[in-house]
Amino acid sequence: MSLKSINPATGQVLTTVREESSKTVQEKIEKAQEAFQEWKKKAIPVRAKHLRAAADLLRERKQQYARLITEEMGKPIAQSHAEIEKCAWVCDYYAEHAKMILKDEVIKTEAPNSYVSFEPLGVVLAVMPWNFPFWQVFRFAAPALVAGNVGLLKHASNVPQCAQAIEEVWRDAALPPHAFQALFVSSGKVKRIIEHPHIVAVTLTGSEYAGSKVAEVAGRNIKKTVLELGGSDPFIVLKEANLKEAAKVAVQSRMINNGQSCIAAKRIIVEESIAKSFLALLEKEIKALKVGDPQQQDTQIGPLAREEFIKDLNDLVRGSVKKGAKVILGSEPSKRKGYFYKPSLISGVKPGMPLFDKESFGPVLPVILAKDEEEAISLANQSDYGLGGAIWTENKELAQRLVKQLQVGSVAVNGMVASDPRIPFGGIKRSGYGRELSHFGVKEFVNIKSVVFHN
């Protein structure tokens, strides 16, 4: 079996990578364990130097790696450049702050000396998605590596060249051999990898289904997991909001990465009294988007990453329209060459419709009406997911109150939800558990050891 890299803007096969045998995978795991014995002994400032080297390499090769992202999964090239810069940022962040984050924490007890130490666990398997093919990996790798762990990457099967490039970055940053390796296998091989005794933990970013399967195997083998799964993020717009700015950011949040982001604004919940004005602003913003070749610097909307995603998205749209939602713009596949779907605006979406109940991936913006802020929050929380959410209002006292009521892992007030190395990221409910980034992300994959000297 081979892993295919296909350009979604053209449908052209770019390359194929042969799937590795079980023997090769086993050898890589063994070598990772050997690398851990060396890497864990290095002082944190030494590990930090390797992270800084990785950041430098990412910036030097930004054009090359950005083109690769765009070729393999269709992200507009300007956004691919930004993704590489963000990967460099996370490396720099942990290089600068790891020593402080991981220093022993003194605890006052009756004993003369009590403290908590943070020690690496070992070989961590990362099962990563295609939509942010560099960022999702680096936001795991930078904190895990600086803490003294080593990494194995099982990347999405449609971005094998990105996986090769990421392995190349860490190798050229002079990590010990085999401290970070890519595994070129299909998803069916993941179970056996998790079961290997050298694998101590698993982190997955992906679908709810994939997360449940990984958690099942890891749980049966008593291994730590961190899961960042789907999202159906609410974007609440209340009557006191700056409507023009809210419309601009709503479209940006929904359409970024061609609408293929877990933390995109997937349910626009608008107070009824401003709905007509706000819909007009949204329509204007969407019509202004430039759709086209993702390699062009001014393109804002490119193709979906895989051909089958067109049908998946269109089924959600058609199912919602059948139940009474109203099409304002788009809402059908494009006739362009490649895997394009028209930027879409749909109003009258309600609970019970697929675009409300399910996670949608693609450039479709559904609008839901609420009579007031209480109903808006109720609708926002009426979801199996709880990744992120946004609230738009100039009433700061109201915003402070509503933030506490929103059942999500991240909230943006008068802004767009985004991951940031400085703050923790993750979800609740069926959006997963555990946290990435910040000091919380480092401490997911360490042994939090209590030490007490009694004399």
C-alpha cells in the first residue's frame, strides 16, 4: 500500500510514499527508545538550543515548506507562510520559557524540604491531521521535546511530504538520531503501535471517531492520552456589537484554511433585532472573497483537501435546506477544476439541522437567530462539542457574565478564537480532553513527581 499526495487544486498525484512494514515500524520504535535514554539526560537549556535551531530552519525554509503545505492540502499560500512562522514561534516560546516552566516547584509542608519535579515520560506517539500539517505537529513536538520526551509522528495519509519535511527539520536541528521520526503507515496500524510497550502516551488531533478509537486502545493499555477533536464553535453577535467588525471577523474565522479548521466559527448566532443588517454585512464580506489558485498570494479561498469532502459538506448543506434553511449565497460545489466548494451563506439554521448538529468542514457559514443573549448562550451550548467560542458585544459587564456560561475550552470576546503558545488550548465534551500549549501543554507529558525529605 502507498500513501498518496494529491494536489487538491488540480487533482494531480504529486507523489506516493510506500507504507512502511511492521518490522520497520518496530525498529523505529526501538530506536526512539534508545534516543530517549540520551535526550532525557540533556539539560533543559541544551534542549532549548535545538528548539531555537528548529525555529531558525523553519524561517530559512519558509517559502519551500509553505509551498509544500499548499500543494498537499490546498491552503492559500499566504496562510501557509503564516503557519510556518507560527511553528517557529512555538519553538522560540518553549526555548525561552521551558526552564522556568519545568523547574522544581517548592511545596511548603511539615517536612524540611518538599517539592514537585517534572520529568519526561519517554516515547510519545502523535497522530496528527492534514488541515494544519505543520502547526499541529509542532505544537505537540516543541513542548514534548523540550521536556525531554521523544516523538513518533503518524501523520495524515494525504500529507506524507509534510511529514518528511517535519522530520527533516528536527534532524537538521541536530536532535539525537531518532529522537523525532515520522511513521509512514495507514490508520489501521495505529492500534499495534499504541500497544507497543515503549509507547508511553498518545496525543491525537482529529475526528471524534479517531479520538474514540485511540482512547479505547490507550485506555486498555493504561497509557496517557490528550485528544483535540472536532468543534462546532458558536460565534455570538449581540445587539451592542460592532456589527461591521463582527461580520469581517466572522467570515475570516469561518473561511480560514478554506473553512477547514476545528476552531472555525461554525455556528453564527445572531440576536434577532440586528439579524437583517448583519446578514447583509456577511453577504458583502463573502462576495468580496477571492477564490482561486491557492499558490497565488491574493487567493483567500482554495479547494477542500480531498475530493470526498465535497460530498460530505454538500450533504450537510442539502440536509439543512431540506429542513427549512435558506440559501443566500453559494451552497453547492464549484465547477472549477479541483476540489472547490462555493463560499456559502445560509440563514434560518436551527437545532435538528445537520449544519447545527454536526461539525462542518468547508467554506459554509450558517446563521442562527436568537431572541436575546440568554437564548444565544442556550443555543451555543446546545452542542456535543465544546472547543471554542466567540462573543461580540460592547457591553463588557455582559460579556464577563456570558463568558462564564459558555461551555467551551477557549473564548474570544470581540475577536477570533485562535491557538497561541502562551495560553492553553483544548476542549470539553466531545471535543476532547487535555490541553496543549502554555505550561499546561508541557505538563501533560511529564511525570509530576512529589518529593519529600523528612530530615
